[in-house]
Amino acid sequence: MKNLAPAISPPSGIGDRKAGNQAVLDWVHEVELLAKPENVFWCDGSERERDYLLQEATKQNVLIKLNEKKVPGSYLHRSNPNDVARVEQFTFICTPTKEEAGPTNNWSEPADTYSKLHGLLKGAMTGRTLFVVPYIMGPPDSPLTKVGFEITDSIYVVLSMRIMTRMGAVAVKRLGNDPAAEWNRGVHSLLDVDPARRFICHFPQDNTIISVGSGYGGNVLLSKKCLALRIGSYLARKQGWMAEHMLILGVESPEGKKHYVAAAFPSACGKTNFAMLVPPKHFARWKVTTVGDDIAWMQIRDGRLFAVNPENGYFGVVPGTSYKSNPNAMKSIEHDTLYTNVALADDGDVWWEGKDGPPPKHAIDWKGNDWAPDSKEKAAHPNSRFATPMRNNPVLDPHVEDGEGVPISAIIFGGRRSHTMPLVFQSFDWEHGVYLGATMASETTAAATGAVGQVRRDPMAMLPFCGYNIGDYFRHWLAIGKRLTKPPLIFNVNWFRKGQGGRFLWPGFGDNMRVLKWIIDRCQGSDGALKSPIGWLPGLHDLDLAELEIDHKRIDELLEIDHEQWKKELAEHKKFFDSLGGVVPEELMKQREEVAARFAE
Ligand code: GTP
Ligand code: SPV
Ligand code: MN
């Protein structure tokens, strides 16, 4: 077996024991006794430590240094070809009862699961280094911020966590010495990267995550989907806040009026792109800024929702990213970026499908094989990713570090739907908006292993990330609404509707500004909307389509509500609710009947 992570012996002053909290020290010691690493390395987040780890990772061929002139400070990692995306079938919520995990999660009994995982971790780090990564999720002074410690035997995970979280001394300081302080325990081991021994397990009651057998993204950066969403959503319900799979963006009008919106789209459905949107020429005096591109933690203050981005970097989809589609992402990933599973050009630059310019004549593909433009295989994996610090983003919002968060004017749901769903519509009220979120669906993507392009219900884009019973999650949304005196307006969008011939009807990307503008108009009290059975829709003249070459027929198609298709859609909503086995709140069942009744009017 290939040695996945040989032990390293850092020079003195690097990797020394740092955490003062006895509870953390005891836990690390326990894992150490179990996994039997060659040595233990405490990360402090310093530049010296980064330089040392990069040097080691390159030496071990875990990372390849890219051309310093073309992509300064950047590296390429290739994951095992059997390990390129999240694995929902191997992801478990381990609550005392199956009911607590609910009908949408894989459940596994906690005691049995601990025992199985401890068996797998026994001696698993022999000859390897055990890294302890202290980190916080959220701005350092935010009341929402959470402390986590991730133990890992992957140097790639450590270097990714440096980008994706606020890592090192800041976390040790925030935790303090109180043995009863709340902090998340995360244990990750590559084992031998065998799908048969790949388990991503969450123990919400213990604030614990154990992930084994994978080295890829959302499976192993335990801060992200595991803590910030699955454990986060569990804590959020208990503590009265919200943890959501949402981007957060700021949008400022030429008059200087600024709004923030949060949007939940499923994986690989456009969050990063929307969060970094560059308005078209006609909107040149509008400014869009990014607070977050994947996760929003929201709390109630003065009857309003305020959101923070718990992350410190972006773990974004690479293919399709270009100066045309997302110039701000391109500028962000020009330097100090960790690429996973893209192609390596002969000049040490990176390449992927959809990048600007012609493909290189020869490259090494994501699997490490020779590649040429006429190759049948893709050069970059469809779920290849960049990890880049959010500070690289030229349109980073100035309030991204505000601990109290930014006030949210609108919540947007959306997914990939070839038909049925119009470009945009607005819910009648919060409860109806929760129904839109609860019944949303999307065609599956390469972000998770399994078939691609199949419509599945994905409530609030949280199907793979809700750490407890989805019925209780819906109830939590309804309860939050009751506490809000100035609730955000709720919308639904679909950039992906297709016309005859299977082409996207809407240009998308920067032109999504036109939809955003209507949403902002509505937040400011505009009455430019038409009532329909599914909600408020913009009339043809309510959308600013100036300088867009699109004929009115196409806009009609984009906004069309086809009664036959909606009959099927509503039947699907019923089927979905029924499949959840009685956990869906009465209010949402009633919402469905009301939509059906409006169609019958
Ligand atoms: P995760 O990181 O997996 O949560 O994905 P995400 O929701 O951030 O999606 P992202 O913005 O990375 O976009 C995923 C894919 O959708 C990319 O290939 C984009 O090019 C494509 N995409 C994004 N926005 C649009 C759009 O407005 N129209 C079209 N047609 N494609 C889009
Ligand atoms: C997603 O799948 O929604 C992602 C990528 O953001 S991962 O971090 O791998 O989950
Ligand atoms: Mn995501």
C-alpha cells in the first residue's frame, strides 16, 4: 500500500503543544493512544508553519507546486480517483434514536458506531503524523462563532483548513480554559482511502464528528459541511438561530442604498457565481459584494435576521469558471490557491474545461495521465475545486468581519430545473416561503457521487446537510418566522430553465443582476408584480432587460406557468411530503392545498 502520509519531524518551534484547555489535551491524548501516530503536531496558523507544511507536502508529492509566474503561491493536489466528491450514502447522523435523525438522513446507533469507528482508527496513524488543527467558524468577535478542533493525518487537510477557516492561535484564545466551554471534536483519518471503509459520522449530542477513508473536500474539511451545517443546524435549533447552505451578498444601488440577500441553491447550482456577480454594463453603477459563498449563520436581532459567513475561504467548483462567467473568481484564484483535481499544463499552469483561451496542446489530466484536446476523458474532474482565501476576492464585502452580521432583506431559493419553474417568483408571506423552500428540487450534480441530472427534492438545499429530523427543521423555520417583525421577503429563482433544443433560456451569470434588481425593488416596496397561483411574478416590464438581446417570446417562456406541468409538480410535492412519513408540519400541508386551490380558481 502506498504510504499516504509519512510522519514528519518539524524543526523546533513548529508543531509544539499549544492548547491550554485540559479538555482538549485529554481528548487529543485519547485519540493519540488509539491511533498511535509517530508524532503529534499542533498547528498555530503562523506563516512559518505554512511554509514548512507546503515544503513537506511538496516533498511527499501530496502537492505539486504550480508555475510561480502564472499562479504565484499556488499548488495542485490530486485526490484518489475513487474519492472525488461528497458521499451521501456513507454519511451518518448518529443520534440516540432514528426519529431524531429523521426520514432524510442515514442513521446509525451512536454506541455501535463509535465502536466500529474506534476499531478502524486503532493504530491507523502508525508511521504518520497526527495534526491538531484548532479553528473558529465565524468572525473572531461574533456571538455566533464556534470553536472546533480537527485531528487529521492529512497534510492536505491542514493546508486546506488554513484557507477555509480562521485557524491556529485565534481558536485556542477564543476557547479559553473553561473545561465546560462548547467546542467541536473532529477526528479524520485517511486510513487507506478505500470506499469500503469510508464513513462520515456525526454525533450531534456530543458535538463530535468522525470521518474516515476519504481525503476529499466536504468529507474531510470537518469545519464545513460537518460542523457549519450538520452539527451547526442541530445547535442552531437548540439555541434559536439558523445554519443554512446559503451564499450572502451585498447589493448597492447607484443612490447608495444597500441590501443584503441570502440564497440557498443546492451544490454546484450557482452560489459562488451569484455571490461574486459582476453586473452587466447597463447596471455599471450597481455594486455587488460577497459576504459568503456557501454557508450562512443567521440570528434574530431587533426582529430582523442578521447573517455571518462562518468561513474564511471559498471551496469552489472549477470547471466553467472563466473571465467571462466569473471574473471575480478568476481574480481570486490567480494566486495563493490550492487546486484539487484540475489538469496540469506542461508549463506548470492549471487548466480545466471552460477556462478562457484554447486548451493546452498537452497536459496531465486530473488522474495524472497524459491528456490532449482530442482525448475522450475530461482534463479536469467535473467536481474539481479551488480553495482560495476570501481576502483574494476583489469584491469582498467590507462588513464580512462584523460579528453581529449583515441584515438580510431577502432569502432566495433556487435549483436546476429544465422546466416548470419560472425564472423568478415571490412568496406571498413567510409561511408560503417556507413551503417554497421545503418543496424545492434540483437536478443532481457532480458535487456528490451518484447519478447526475436527476430531479430530486432538496429542501432549502439542505437535504444532505440537515443534522436532525427534517420535520423539526421545517418547524424551526416556521418558528423563526413568528419571531421576526421584519422578516426577509422570500423568492424562488431558476437560472436553468431550458427551451426547445435543450438550450438554457436565460443567459445567467452577470445577467442574474436583472432578477436581483427586481428582488431589491420588491424589498423597497415596488408593486411591479403580477399575482399567480404560485406567487408574485414580475410582469414583462418589471424586469430591467435593457441592452440584453433576448426576445419577448423567450421571456414569456421563462416566466410561463404551465398548468399541466404544475399539476405534476404539485403531485410531486405531495409524494415528497408523504414519503417523509408524517413529520411535515400541518402548516405546510395546508400551503400545498392552498396552491392547488388557487390553480382551481
Ligand atoms: P457548491 O460549491 O457545490 O455548493 O456549488 P455552488 O452552488 O457554489 O455553484 P457554482 O457557483 O460553483 O456553480 C456551479 C456550476 O454552475 C458552474 O459550472 C457554473 O459555471 C454554473 N453556473 C453558475 N451560475 C450559472 C448561471 O447563472 N447560469 C448557468 N447556465 N450556469 C451557471
Ligand atoms: C457542496 O457540495 O455543497 C460543496 C462542496 O460546497 S463540499 O465542500 O465538498 O461539500
Ligand atoms: Mn456547497
